[in-house]
Amino acid sequence: SVCGPAPFEEDVSLTGYRYGLWAGAFEFWQTQPEESRDELQRHFEWLAAHPHYEGFACDYDLSGRRVFLSICGDIVVTYWPDHSVRMMQIGELANG
């Protein structure tokens, strides 16, 4: 579940979109080994550079927002683009 605003943001100059991790995703990211964190960060950058990518599946969160699922290694990334502020929101990370 999504649990708060993005505490971690990164600019991506390719499209002008940046990405932000919500609190739960950031906490999960912090527990990963450095190699996995680096791989996830590259994945977030790719998602921000491709803001219209809809992942391998979509769902709706508790607020009714359409969210997308993507795979990075063995981790499932739940995300959605916020086009109004040019940001890819990373809402949840979970072991796949």
C-alpha cells in the first residue's frame, strides 16, 4: 500500500520527468544490497524516461488511482506517472 509522499526524488533530464519513492518503497529500497539498489535506481530512471510505459499489468489502488506493475530482477515495482508535475511516483516495492 502507498503510505506517504515521496521522501526521495531524482531528476531525469531525458524527458524532464523525475521520480520519487513513497515512504514504504524508500524503506524497502534501503534494505536491499547495494547492487540491487543500483539496479532499482536505473529502473526508476528508465521509468521516468518513459512516462507512458504501462508495465506488464495495471491495477487500481485504494484511492482508485490506476497504477502499473513492472519487474526489476525479482522485485515488483508499483508506480504511476503524475503528468501534471512530470513525476514518476514509485509507490511500492515488493519481492516477486
